[in-house]
Amino acid sequence: MLMEEETCLDCKRPTIMVVDHSSGDTICSECGLVLEAHIIEYSQEWRTFASDDNHGDRDPNRVDDISTLFCAHNQVKNHEEDLIKQAFEEIQRMTDALDLDIVINSRACEIVSKYDGHANTKLHRGKKLNAICAASVSTACRELQLSRTLKEIAEVANGVDKKDIWKESLVIKRVLESHQTSVSASQAIINTGELVRRFCSKLDISQREIMAIREAVEKAENFDIRRNPKSVLAAIIFMISHISQTNRKPIREIGIVAEVVENTIKNSVKDMYPYALKIIPNWYACESDIIKRLDGVITSWDSAKISV
């Protein structure tokens, strides 16, 4: 009980007012009148529950424990939100550096969110976060058929190499599959048509030759040419260019732009030579010119190999 000195409104005498916390009543000690009933106690509750259900180990400070857990939960939640925010900012930086539009940015952010929300994968600070962001951008580009090579993405990924990006891309693929978002084979392969535009632009190839290259690339898909898309494209660019009398491109220059070594281009040309008359448009060159010029260059390569 708490005792306070006040004046009783009933007996009109200064008296001690007794506050009974068990009932919440304020009582005059002189006349016994209940002056105020059921007052609210604003002080902290320290009641224990040791007697309830015979659990003698109940903690009277349970409210503090819950508060501590709540704070810890908030700290974890804030940490996760900070990582997601950091990942989104990193994706924005990468897509800006690669001159990619907002559609790629949005899809890459969506992929990162699914990665972080998956039961077996979580975001982490540092180099691994950069690798995940780079792989998300790469995956988004493939899905939306906007080609960017791993080398191009690695160059803007702050110290992450192509191997790390490829590794995280495989993880992302499994995550997306678990979300029942299957990535088709056509999406997983670099879109050769878009590469034609970029490679030909860098090589300053004429519009007429670009049309011939595009048509040849489409026709090449009908044959069993066991080379990756970039090797096939590099070989077609060389063949179309070499047939030209005015705008031939050195194989070394084509290799640098296409990121394919010279010997691979040469071997790809040899593999595709048997199909050359069916691949190269007849409006671009007649059969005799195709045979004469390609046969001549392949013979010169073989002769150089023998002399060495």
C-alpha cells in the first residue's frame, strides 16, 4: 500500500490517504471513505509467475527477454534489408556501365530477390555479393535476349572474374528452376543475332555485308556445326568479309572483337566450308567466287602449317 497526505472531501480533515494497490482504491484513514475506486497503476509490473502451474523457474523479467529478442530480430531484418539494397545499387551501377536499359535492371533485381529468399542461398557482403549481382545481370541479359559476354560483365564487376560469375550463374539457374521459372535452351544461349549487330559495328562492316552475315547465321542453324555461337559467327564474318573485294577484315581483328582465338576461327571456317554454298546468300556472291576465295585461303592455311 502507498500512503499520501491529502484533505478528505467527506470529513473535511487533513488525513492520510491510503492507496490499496490490490483493489485499486484510494481510502481515507480517518473516516474509511473510498474516495477513488480502481485507479490505474502505471509503474512496471514485477509480478512473478513462479506459482502458476508449478513452474518455479519462470522469469519475472520475461518482458525484458521478449524485448531483447525483438531487438535482435530487427537487427537481423535490417541487415538483410541493407544487403538487398546494396545488391540493387550494385546492379544499377553494372547496368549503367554496360549501357543496359531498365528492363534488364528490373529483372536482375528480381533474380537477386529470389536468390536471397531461397532456402539454400543467402546474400553475403564483399566479393561474393558482386559475383551474385554480376551473374544476375548476365542471366537477365540471356533471358531477354540482349547479349553481354561474361568478359564484358566481369570488366564492370569490381574484381570478380568470369569463373566466379559462371559459378553463381549455375546457382541462380537452380534457384529459378526451383521457383518453377524454367530457362529455355534458347534463352541460355547467347543471342547470335544481337552479337551480329555489335561485332559488325565494331568492325565497321557495311550494311550489305551485315545482311549477308545475318542470313548466313540463320541458315547455319540448319546444319550440324559443332561450334559455339561466337565461333560460328566469327567464321561467317571472316568468310563474308574475305569474299568481298573491297572490305576484307583481317582474321586477327575479327578474333579480337569476337573474343575468339585465330586458330579457332580458322578451324571453324574449315568445318563450315562444306556448307558454304548453302549458307552464304547467292545474291551476295556467286558459287564460283565463294569456292575460289574460300578454297584459296584454306589452302594457304594448310600450306603454312606444313611449312612450319
